[in-house]
Amino acid sequence: MQTETDTRALVALLDWYREMGADASVADEPVDWLSRGDAAPGHTFQWPEITRGETRRAAPPAADTPPRAREDGMARPQLRPAPQTPPPASRAPAPGFEPRPGFSATPPDAAETAARAAARKAATLDELESALRAFDGCGLKATAKNLCFYRGAPRARLMIVGEAPGREEDLEGKPFVGRAGQLLDKMLAAISLREEDVHITNVVYWRPPGNRTPTPQESQVCRPFLERQMELVEPDIVLLLGGAAAKQVLDVAEGIMRIRGKWREIQSGPRAIKTMATLHPAYLLRTPAAKRHAWRDLLAVRAALDGETGTARRPQSNA
């Protein structure tokens, strides 16, 4: 019978899992790791074969020569060779267990080159999504449940780029469907825009563990796909949500409060696209007083979509 002490221990264990980022399942069926015996997780992973004429350095053969004499005339002590331990016998995986595919440790430069080649071949968004699903150069794919490509219209005048998928997005396979996404929908409705009027995505397409900020390397590897996505969507305006998205797309180092609300231009193929950064909806949930800044930015976006030059007059937002 489970005692109160056992219950507290289980709750503490779950809290620890959550703090470590393990707050979502990545498989449809649970895996009984204890039934696998001594086989450690990942024991089936195989290092890629060495290419480009490289060879592994062989260990020098053991010498049968007597130990060298020291300068003082005394013989050096001979080291006893370590006993040879036979390799452990491989164990068959538990019934019903299907290991996730292994991901090789591809250098960031090589992964970005492969991403650029794959993205350039995509002539449509469907082909770009297929290329993303087949791409293994981003380590986030190994820990995420689903690819989060985009939601909204495949072609739109306004393209919105956020930071990264969260837990709800990872489970559903779409960007901005959690609390931050619900607030974003309200913000867009305040300037008379619906999901069908915009194209929403992120700078990375898989959820980082524990909802952490994606690293510059992870964002850089995904950048060729984002650039190709922008070319296919052909937006008139790009709205960047949050500092991480702004720094990655605009190649700036300033904080979001210094760069928000200012028009810039980015090059997308042969086109120059007007771009503005604003505050992320997740930040607005934590800091409601900052909504007035985001509201001014949204009014400027609405004015640009309408072809106006000044600040558009709109009713006050209830977002």
C-alpha cells in the first residue's frame, strides 16, 4: 500500500523531471528500461564511418623488450598490463521497443551547408516541410515530439516570426497554439487580422528542452529554411516577436526594448522586406504593463498594411 511518504517522493521526482526539462513524452508507448538488463540507453548507436581517406590510429603493439635501465643503474619497474575485460554480450531490446533514430554530431558549419542545399531545392512550402522532416542536422529534433512548421496562410502580406515552439506547440505540431499564441490571436484581431490573413512561424522548428532559448548555433542551422520559407511566402511585412527572433533575423546585438517599434529592411531573395520587432506575447503575459508598447507597434504594422504614413487611429486593444 502506498504511503504518504511514497507519494511525496513521487511528487518530488516528477518536480525534478520537470526542472530538468522532461515535461513531455516523446513516444506513444512507455518504455520499461529496467527490462533491458545492463544495456544502457543509446547502446545501439553506431559512429559514422570515417571518410575522406581518414584512418583510425592503431594502438602500438606491445613490446617484448626488457625494461629500460635508469641512469642510477637500477632497473625501472615494469608495469603490469591491465587485464582484458571481455565485451558485454549484447542484449535484445524489450518487446515492442523501437529506438529513436540516432543523430550524428554534425559540425554546425557542415549542418548549415546541408540545410542551405536542402532548402534551395524546395519549390513549394510542402517540399520545404518535407525537407525539414528529413533534415537531421539540428539537435533539437532528437528531443522534440513534432515538427512545428507554420500555421496560417501559405501566402500572406504579414509574416510573423517567433522564437521557438513550446510544450503545447510540440504536442500539436503548430507554432503559437498555447497561452502566448492565444494572446497573439487577440492582438491580431485588435488590428482586424485573422489567422487566415497571416503566416506564423519560428526561427527554429523544434522545441528546445525545457523551453529554453535556442542557442545561436541551433538558430543558424535552421536559418536557411527560414530564409527559403520567407521567399516562398513573399510577405510585404515581417513582424519579429521577441529578442531572440530579432537578433537572429536582423543580425543585431541590442536588446528588444531598444530595437522594437523601428522599421528596418531585410533582403529576401531579390526583394527588400519591411521588418519590425516587437515584444513577445509570452513576455506580455508576464508583464501586462508592456502591452502599450506592443499596441503601438501593431498600429504601425496596420498602418503599413493600409499604405498609411502616420500612426493609424484604432480603438484601444483589449488583449
